[in-house]
Amino acid sequence: MDGNTLILVVGGIIAIVVSGLLITRPFAQSDSVEFSWELEREVSAMQKDKEAVFTALNEIEFDYRTNKLDDEDYEKLKGRYQREAVSLLVQEKKLKGEDTEDLSAEELEQRLMDEIGADVESEVARALANESI
């Protein structure tokens, strides 16, 4: 084999390998795209669930502060929805790849209360202001 033939053979092999990579690339990416889509769908569903739970907690707080709920019902409902909220926060951290084992129940509850606290206060203040008008 002379030098020109060798260059043509090596060039042909390189062309075949590059063509093969270009052809198979979309198939290799489809798994990651599908996984990304699945993850996005899970996150979206979790956000909806989280929003529903926080809305319920806000309504429970509002009803209690405006004397529409008695102490027993308030504690029962609040505990139920807080447990659900903590569960959703743990799931959210896991989806994001964050470690949840190092968080205590108190830390999770504090995070929960931080997230809903400002909303509850503004809702109650707005409702009380409307009642006094």
C-alpha cells in the first residue's frame, strides 16, 4: 500500500465513524430528553400539590383567626395539612437531589411555617380590614 491509499483508507474509516456518531446521537439523547420531561412533569405536579396544601393551610389559619374554626378543628386540620406539606417538601428536596436525612422535623416545620407565614398574615390583615369597613 502506498501513502495515498493509506490516507484514503484512514479518511474513509474516520468518515464512517463520524457518520455513525451523528446518526446515533439523537437516539442517545432521547433517553435524557425523556427523563428531563418526566422530571419536569413530576416537579409540575408536585408544585400543584404543594400550592393546594399551602392554600388549605392559609384558609385554615384565616378561618381560625376570624373565629370560624374552633380550637379542636383547627389543630386537627392544621396538623393534617402540615404533615402533608412536610412530606411534599421532603419529596421536593429529593427530586432536586438534596439530602433530607440531615434535616430534623423541627427544621422542616420551620421551613414550612416560613413559606406560609407571610401569606397568612397578609390574608388575615386584609380580611380584618375589610370587616371593619
